[in-house]
Amino acid sequence: MKLVIIEGIGKVKTVEKYLGKGYKVFATKGHIRDLPEKTLAVNVNHDFEPRYEIIPSKHEVVREMKEMAQKADEIYLCTDPDREGEAISWHIAYVLDIPPEKPVRAVFNEISERAVKNGLAHPRAIDINLVDAQQARRVLDRLVGYKISPVLCRKIQSNLSAGRVQSVTLRLVVEREREIQNFKPEEYWNFYSFLSKRGDSTFKSSLWSKNGKKTKLKNADEVAALKEYLDGKDYIVNKVTKKIAKSHALPPFITSSMQQDALNKLGMPLSTTTKVAQTLYEGVDVKGEGKVALVTYIRTDSTRVSPDAQRAARAFIAKKFGDKYVPEKPNVYAAKKTAQDAHEAIRPITLDRSPEDLKGRIGANEYKLYKLIYDRFLASQMSEALSNTVSVDIACGVYGFKVNGKTPIFPGHTVVYSGYTEDNEEDSSDKLPSLEEGDRLDFKEYKYEQKFTKPPARFTEASLVKTMEDKGIGRPATYTPTVTLLFSRKYIELDGKFIKPTELGFRVTDMLVRYFPDVMDVEFTAEMERKLDEIEDGGKVWQNVISDFYGDFEREIAIAQGDSFNLRSPDEISDVRCEKCGRLMVYKQGKFGKFLACPNYPTCKNTKTLDKDGKIVEKHVEPPRKSDEVCPKCGKPMVIRSGKYGDFLACTGYPKCKTIVNLKGQSGGKKN
């Protein structure tokens, strides 16, 4: 038996179907070892050595995996083709006692029969550089989270967290909101003259310039003055520019652009897009066929397309649309400087499986996202769209007006996929008469409208991810978890489809910027991502990268812990009186939300639980019941009480005697 170990349970059936008899596919369901949760687990005095443990919930998974490995003739580690997947394979190899240099690591960028079998036919050793890059990220994130979070809890409120990527992402949202709050709108007026040529159809021209310089009207008085000046003057065609405009296709999807288009075109939230894309990659239940993987790996920052996929796309386009739709040379899209370029762009595994063939055979969201990915990739390999354009400059005294016209010649890639935005320029006009330089035009009417400049828009989930990608913060695998965590921590919230920071988000950001300027600096965070890339490339030792960061960071922690500055909200006093000491109780924020606490703490430790509506949850305490038992310690009668784990016997001599006996007859708890 050959054992194939993968991450996701969702692709077990898909891979098993392609491999057939003689193979057993086992899913770890993600990581099996990690740094333990309740301790730092990084030895800062010994080269930042991490201490990994089996994740508590994965002991049974590891036991099953070991049993299968003992029976296997061959083992292949086929976790995801990225840093994290490489690290998971490294941890699996450690648990199974497989030497890391042994060629057991098999990778595939898509779950197709050809790709899976090819991956298993060419296994390699575990790439330690990839593992080290992931270890560096994990250790960095642990140091930042475990060192900064207690500072926030002490200076703001309990149950707060910070993170190397999450906190700088939160800063982007907070700074955008402050831009909006501080924005002062400025008045301006759009002004149009409607003209015609010798009784031909009327067209709209926009005010553009004054004395050859671009101009904008600022108020109603300027509008009135302009009308007075223009009245009775001739409109003369000054310049006519005709050309053929070319529109190149958008590149195939990367993770961030897929998320943005899914929101803009499909109204699909970030979490839904991520979940559906993962299903398309791992395998969708197709009626009549079972599990079928439809797209390549969905966590990527590369627009690169394999030569085989390009050749197949060009042949498909020629057959379906004709040779004119196939560009002379294959379209190639430049990757951004920050891109790892480890994987191809997101594309369908085969163009022969069209969205129309799958409609009604897969879920609605799976169909919509697959169609989006399919159409975007197909269009990316097609010819440019061509249009006849005309730009006309019109003079009226010292003022210049402009009008543009556009007529499609050849649709090219637009027959399949249109871009993010539509062409809605204010000075455009689809139908223009034939205009020549020197033509005198007839004036018909003025139109004008008051406008005000607008503040920058709040982020949507997708545009926030796009900004993270543009600025080099995080990587494709971290975008969704980062934004999701900010929501779960209640640092940000949705207002419609837009993100805004909560009051807590403002305070957390201000505190972190005050004490940890480097951690909260966008460029510093992006530079750290570049250093992680260099570790992956073998250019840096991961411990040295951590050491360079940790010295200054440790000093910042000491400063933050050493002063009394805080941003704690004053306690909100309730109208509920403490029945134990008579003080009015106050609202506190705890791990599970708001609760009431006596302000006389620690003298009085009375608290009250609140439900989601802020109402007190009355505690029901059953009175003790008589028993025939006596305390084995002091001889006093015992009573039956109800506790978290059921009924038990308790001594009536409490608190002097703290003896308890469970109903099976075994003593427990504290004894005097």
C-alpha cells in the first residue's frame, strides 16, 4: 500500500479517484504540530528555538497516521504547494521519523489526474528553506502576539490581541476612517454646452480649459459669469484627433483580484469567496461524476500561466471564436515586485469543462465563482479589443470645451469578460456628427450642476485585501484569516458592505502606534515580508532575521510595561445595587462579553452574567439536600449539592472543613 498524505479532507475522494487501487489517501486536516497556545514556546535566549507540540485536537489524527504509515510500503507527503504546506510536511516527517532529505515530498498545483500522477512520479526532499521561512513567520508572529497582547490588556481592557500583520492592517482601516472624518468637502460645478452641426443631432461638450489651462468652476457666481461671457459667442472646432484605441485584457486572477471581483461582480463576501474557491480547488460534487477539482491552487500572487495551459487556451479560442481572437504572441503579464511567483495564476484546470456544462450540476455559488474564474482566464489569453475614438477640442472665446466619441471595431477579449469599471467619462458622447477643424457649431443650451469633492471611500473586504497586497503586507494565504480576525476581535465592523473601525479599534491602534512604531509601520512590515522571501530563497538565516528584529522590540516592550499611560474606558455605572455590599455595580468587558461587577473589588467579588440583550442572567442554585452520610474527616453531617460535573457530597462544616465526596465514594477537593 502506498500512503498519500494531504491536508484537506475535501480532496481525499478526488485524489483517491485519480490514483486508484494500491493507494490510501489520508488527510491531516491542516497542521498537526504547532507552538502550544498557553505559553510563549520560543526560547529567546537560545537562538529563538521553537518548542513544537502535537496540537491537542490532533492526537487521534496522528495516531491513525502512524498506524497507516507502519503498514505502508511507500509514503508521499502531498500537502499544499506553499510555505505552510512545506512546513506541515516537515512536521509530518518528524512525527513519522522520516529523514527530511528523503525524497517523499510530492507537489501539484492542481488536482487533476495528470498533475497528481506527475507529482507522485517526481518526489523530492523537503525544501528546508521553505520550512525555515514559515518557521520565521510563526516565531515572529508568536513573539509579537504574546509580548504585545498583555500590554493591550493592561492598558485598554482584557481579552485583546495584537499581531504582526493584523495590527498594521487595522491601522490602514483606522487611518482611512480619520481621513474621512477630517475631510472638508470643496464645492465645484460641472458645466456643459450642448451643440450641434447645422441641425444635426445635439451632443454634449464639457468645459475643459481657460486660456489653455485646465479650469474648474468653484461656485454659482462663477457659473453666472461664464454664461454671461459665452452668450452670443461662436463655438469653433479647434482640433479633431482620431485614432484606434486598443484595450488589453486583464490578467488572470490572483487571490486578491479574485476576491475583489467576486465582491464587485457577484456580491460575494470575503469569507464566502475563500470557502467556495477552496471547494473548487479541492473538488466539487458534480452530479453524475462525484468529486471533481475545477481550478488550480487558489492562494497565489502570480499572474504566470504555464506554457501547456497557454497552448491549450489558444487552441480553444481559435476553435470557438476564430483566429482573429488569438493574439499573435501569447499574452504575458508582469508580476509585481512583491510577488513570490511560486504558483500559476488561478485558472480552470481545463477549458473543455465550461460553466454552462456545470450549471445546475454544482451549487449556485460554486457555479458563479467558477464562471468568473473561467471567463477571466479565457479573456486573458485573447486579442485586444479595438475601437475608433475621436477627441474634439472646441473653442469659445478664451474657454475650451472637449467631447469624446467611441465606436467599437473589434470586441476581442470583451466578448468574454468586461473589466472592473465601465467607461462613463463625463465628457464622452457615443454619437458625434462628422466634425472637422474650423467647423462653426450651433449653440443649443447650457447645463450645469453643483458638486462637492468626496472623501476617500471606506474599504470593502476585497479592497482592503487589495491594499494589503499592493503594500506587501501579508501573503495570499494570510489575507482572509487576518481580516476575519479583526472582525472577530471587534476591532472593525461592517457598515453595509464597507468596513469601519470600532471605538476599540481606534484605541488599540493609537496604543500600538505610541509604543510599537516599527510593528505598526506599513513599510517595515512589507520589508519583513521581503526578508521572509529571502529566507525562502536561501539568502538569509531565519534566526538572524528574528534577532535583528527582537532587540529593539524587547526594549519597546519594557518601555510600554514601565509607565502608567492607559486608554481604559471609565467604568459605566449601572442601576443594579450589589446585594452583598450595597454599592452600585459597574459594567465590565470580559472574555465572553459584558458583565456586571462590584466596584468594591477585591473586598467584594460579586459579579452578574448578562445575556446578549444586556439583561441579568439569574443564577439558579439548588438548595442542598439531606443525606445519611457523615464527613470522614470531621464527623459532621454531609449534604448533597449539585456542581458542574453532577451531584456530590459536601461537608456542612465548610469553610473550616472543605471535604467533598463524589457519589462513587471517592474523596476530592480541598481538605483541611
